[in-house]
Amino acid sequence: MMHEWKVTQQRYGRLLRQRIRRLMRRREKILADLAKARGWEELRRKGELLRVHHQRIGRGLAEVTVPDYYAEAGRPLTIALDPALSVDANAERYFKQARKVKRGLPVIERRLGETEGELKEWESALDRVIQAETAEAVDRAKTAHRLERLEPPPLKPPPRDEGAARCEPRRYLSTDGREILVGRSSAGNEHLTFRLARPHDLWLHVEGYGGSHVVVRNPKGQTVPPRTLREAAMLAAFFSKARNAGKVPVHYTAARFVRRAKRAKPGTVLITQEKTIVVRPDPAAVAGLAGRGAAGAGIASRQNQ
């Protein structure tokens, strides 16, 4: 049976090797950035050569080869160009790139120094952990190099999805005892219609106006009572922009005949096999349904206790 300290030694060895590999990959990327940044002088030289030879260079070229007066014996240098820009504008583009790269050079050098220092520290820690031959030696290495920093952070509980909470519909209970759900927003309508509604539920929405989607729970093989249909339509009218329009036409169909409209904002749908009922929004009746819904929720809560 392996000693506990040996298990700890192996675990820290594994964590240290993982950290060292990540640092080495980071150093490679920084070195590549550094090599590019140290080429700022070449960028500036290209800009200066374009200015020197600008009278010899026509517009619309993708590249040009000119004598490089900064090289030995004026060796030719090929310079890439933007055909849409003038020669002077291309030169200025190179000057601007050179200034930007030069400004970033100290930052890259600092990052390289920090990475190499960190790499050296963890390599030293790995050597010490590997060479440890007792539990006490492993503990001393852990303390000296603060190896607890390598431990993965504890798992956090998932954040509360407040967006999902806002998508929860209003809930009512019809006179016939059927549950009626009313969307609170465009996202809430989307959530209600395509996540909460069942295929045989009844779906309602005011014709020609923005407003809430409404769903009446309806078991398979049953029909929604006429009184519940009217109460659900009234809720759809009340929670719409047609609230003050007098008589309001409300479409209704089975939820399975509702589908998303392509490339449209959330809550926009297309429906088939719909019928229409005309109702008047009645605030007093809505308040009564709200009270009945609260009472129904209380009864359900007591029954579940």
C-alpha cells in the first residue's frame, strides 16, 4: 500500500508538470510576438523607402521592388502595398504599424520576464518535490513554494438564472379549474410557447397586436370548456396592446400548430388551423381570475405537503 505522502508527492508532481507545460507554451507565443515586435525598424524602413521612391511608384500596385539604401550595396527590397492607397498613404501605414509595434515592445519584454521567472520557480519546486523522500520533506516543499496555489478552485454553486425566473409566466385558474399561463415578455412568450406548452394545450394570442402568448392546459383527448376559452381569450386581450380597444379578436389553436418565425425576434410565431373568438378585456374579471389562481396555488401547495 502506498504511503499517503507518496500520493501527495505524485499529485503535486503532476500539477507542477501541467503548470510548467502551460508556461512553456506561453513563453513560445511571447517569443514569437517579441520577434515580430523587434521588426518595427524594418516597418519604418519600408515607409521611408516608399517616400524616397514615391515618384517612381504608380498607384494601384500590390507590391513594389525598390533599392534599399539602408542595406549593403543598395540591395533590392520588395514592399507589399495596398492598391487602394496612394504611395504616401502606404508609407504612412508602415510608419503607423512601426509606432504601434514599438510601443508594445516593452510590454512583451515584461511578459517574457514574468513568464520565465514563474517557469523557473515552478521548475525548482518540481525538483524539490521529486527529491523529497519523507512526508516532512513534501510538507516543507509545499510550504516553501506555496503549492496550494496549484489546487483547482472549489466548485461554485451554479448562479441563479434570473433570466429564466423572468421568463416564468403568470398563472391563473379558470372557473372550470383549468390552469391558464400568460407570458410576461417576448422572451417569456418564447419560453411559454416552445418550452412549457404541451402539444394538446390550447394556445391564444390577440390578432394584429403585440401582447402575451396564453396557454390553457388541456389533457390529450379533451376539449377546453367554452367558459375557460373565453376567460383565456380575455387574458390574452387584457395583456396586449389592444387592452383599450373594446372588442378584441383573439386567435386560438392547439400548441402543436404553432412554430417559430424564421429570422424574427423572440416570441414571433406562425400558426395554422386557428380559429377566432372576440372578447372584451375586463379588468375586474382578470382580477377575479388572479385571485382564483392564487387560491388554487395555495391548495396545490397544501396538497403537496
